[in-house]
Amino acid sequence: MTAPGREHEPEEAASVVDPSPPRVLQDSQAARVLALQRTIGNRAVSDLIARKPIQIKKSMSEQRIAGKGKYGWTAAFQVEYVGSECILTVKVRLKPKPDVTQAEIDTVKADTEAAFQRFWDEKFYLDDTTTSERFFLRAKLEWVTTGQHVTVKLVKGKGRANQTTWYSDGRPESRAHELSHTLGLLDEYIDPTAVNRKTAASSGVFQDHSLMGNYYAEGPDVAEVKLRHGERIAALIGKASKRTFTVGYTGPYQGERLVRWRGIRDTAKAAGDAAAEAAANTEITAIESDMLIPMLTP
């Protein structure tokens, strides 16, 4: 679809001067627009003038083995370009069952919002390959009663959550995982009924502390979002806003990851798990290289 505000370039101010006060104000606004066009370009000015959020919605599916059909769900969220930020928002309508208390509802909302932002906010930057603009991906959650991207039933107690059913005693990481499906991500843990996730060696399975993988077994506290996740989301954003992006980790997030992976390495070493230690060292080396740490070492 055409991105809001980009159907036409801003028109130049009329050459005939009208001395009336309203026209003077309009000419002043036009002059500012023209000045911005000269400095930052028509496309950027268009973004500044029309910051209407772009709604993204896409039907998602994952093939299962014969006789099992498909897993199906909907990715839905909005993005808004504001300055150097691309703000991603998921609007959730939470529908608690009658026995869920207000205190439980408030706790679920607060914990889920914190977990969602912990995993997604300021983790990636998106570089527009045409304009060379860089946008930092911000992420937020809104609780709404209308205009939702996803409706979620909240059930009292414990249970296995999915995208549209959560439990009041569930882990916030689980809800962040389910919200990541709403961003268009696939599961990455073993599922014998899924074609690409039948075994540990399947192409869709990742055992690298991914939030979309078996983070329960690998450790919820060291789960993280990966570059492949940022790239998948950036592709959806780019298609909706008619941009093409390359994606990278932000510096602060790479710092977080370096601390996390050094801890994973040390835990593996203490447990005598040579394979896990080697895998952690591979991640650490890649992060240090991206942060230019080898170049800074005397």
C-alpha cells in the first residue's frame, strides 16, 4: 500500500503575495517546508508533515506434516516514523475471565509491558538503503478496548499460553513470546508435527537462547531477540512503508548481549559443557568484533 503522506510531494508556495494575516502565516509555513526540503529532502519532509501511523497486517502460517494442516495466525501492529525513530506499537485488548481479580489484571499488564519492552525496545536500527536514513526501532504496548491488533483472553491460574490466551500466573517472558507472534515471528523450538521443526537438526529450530525457541529449557533470564527476528520485522515494515532496510543491533543492545553471553559461557564452563561453552565463545567473538573491541585492545 502507499505510505500515508507520500502520494504527492509538497507543493511550492504561490508567488502572489496576499497581505492578509492568514496568508502571511501560510506563506511562513510554506517557507519552512521549502527550507526543510532543501536540507533534508522531500521524502523526509513528507514524513514530518504526515505522521499518521502505518497499520501492518499479514496472515501467517507454518506448514505441518501430512494430515495436520497448518498453524495459522495474524501478524498485526503499527509503525510510525518520528524523527530518527521507527515506533512499533502493538495494541492489545485484554479480556479477563470473571474470576480474574483487578490486582491480577494490573500485574499482568505491568509485567507484560515491561517484558515486551525489555526484549524489543531499542534493540535494532533500520537503515533505509535508498535514502541512507537510520531509524532506531522503538517498541511499546498499548492496552485498548477498541482498535486492537490482537484480542487476548486472560485466564486465572497457570496454563500453556498462546497468542490469544494468557494465564494470570504465567511468566512475562511467555507473553512477550506470544506478542512476538503478533509481530510476525515463528516458533523456533522442536515440534514433531511442524515440517521445518521436526527435529533438533531441522532448519526452523534454533538452540541459541532465542525468545522464540525453547527458552524455558535454555533459561528465560538469558533469552533474547536475534538479528533474524529484527530482519523479519523490518521486512514487514519496509513493505508497508515502501522502504527497503538493512538491520543491525544497536550498540547498547550489543553491550547487553556481551554481558549475557559471557555469563552463558561461564555457566557452561562451570558445568563442563564444552559444546555450550564453544557456542557461547562464538557469539562473544561476533559481538566483540561488531563492537570493535579487538581493535581497542592494547
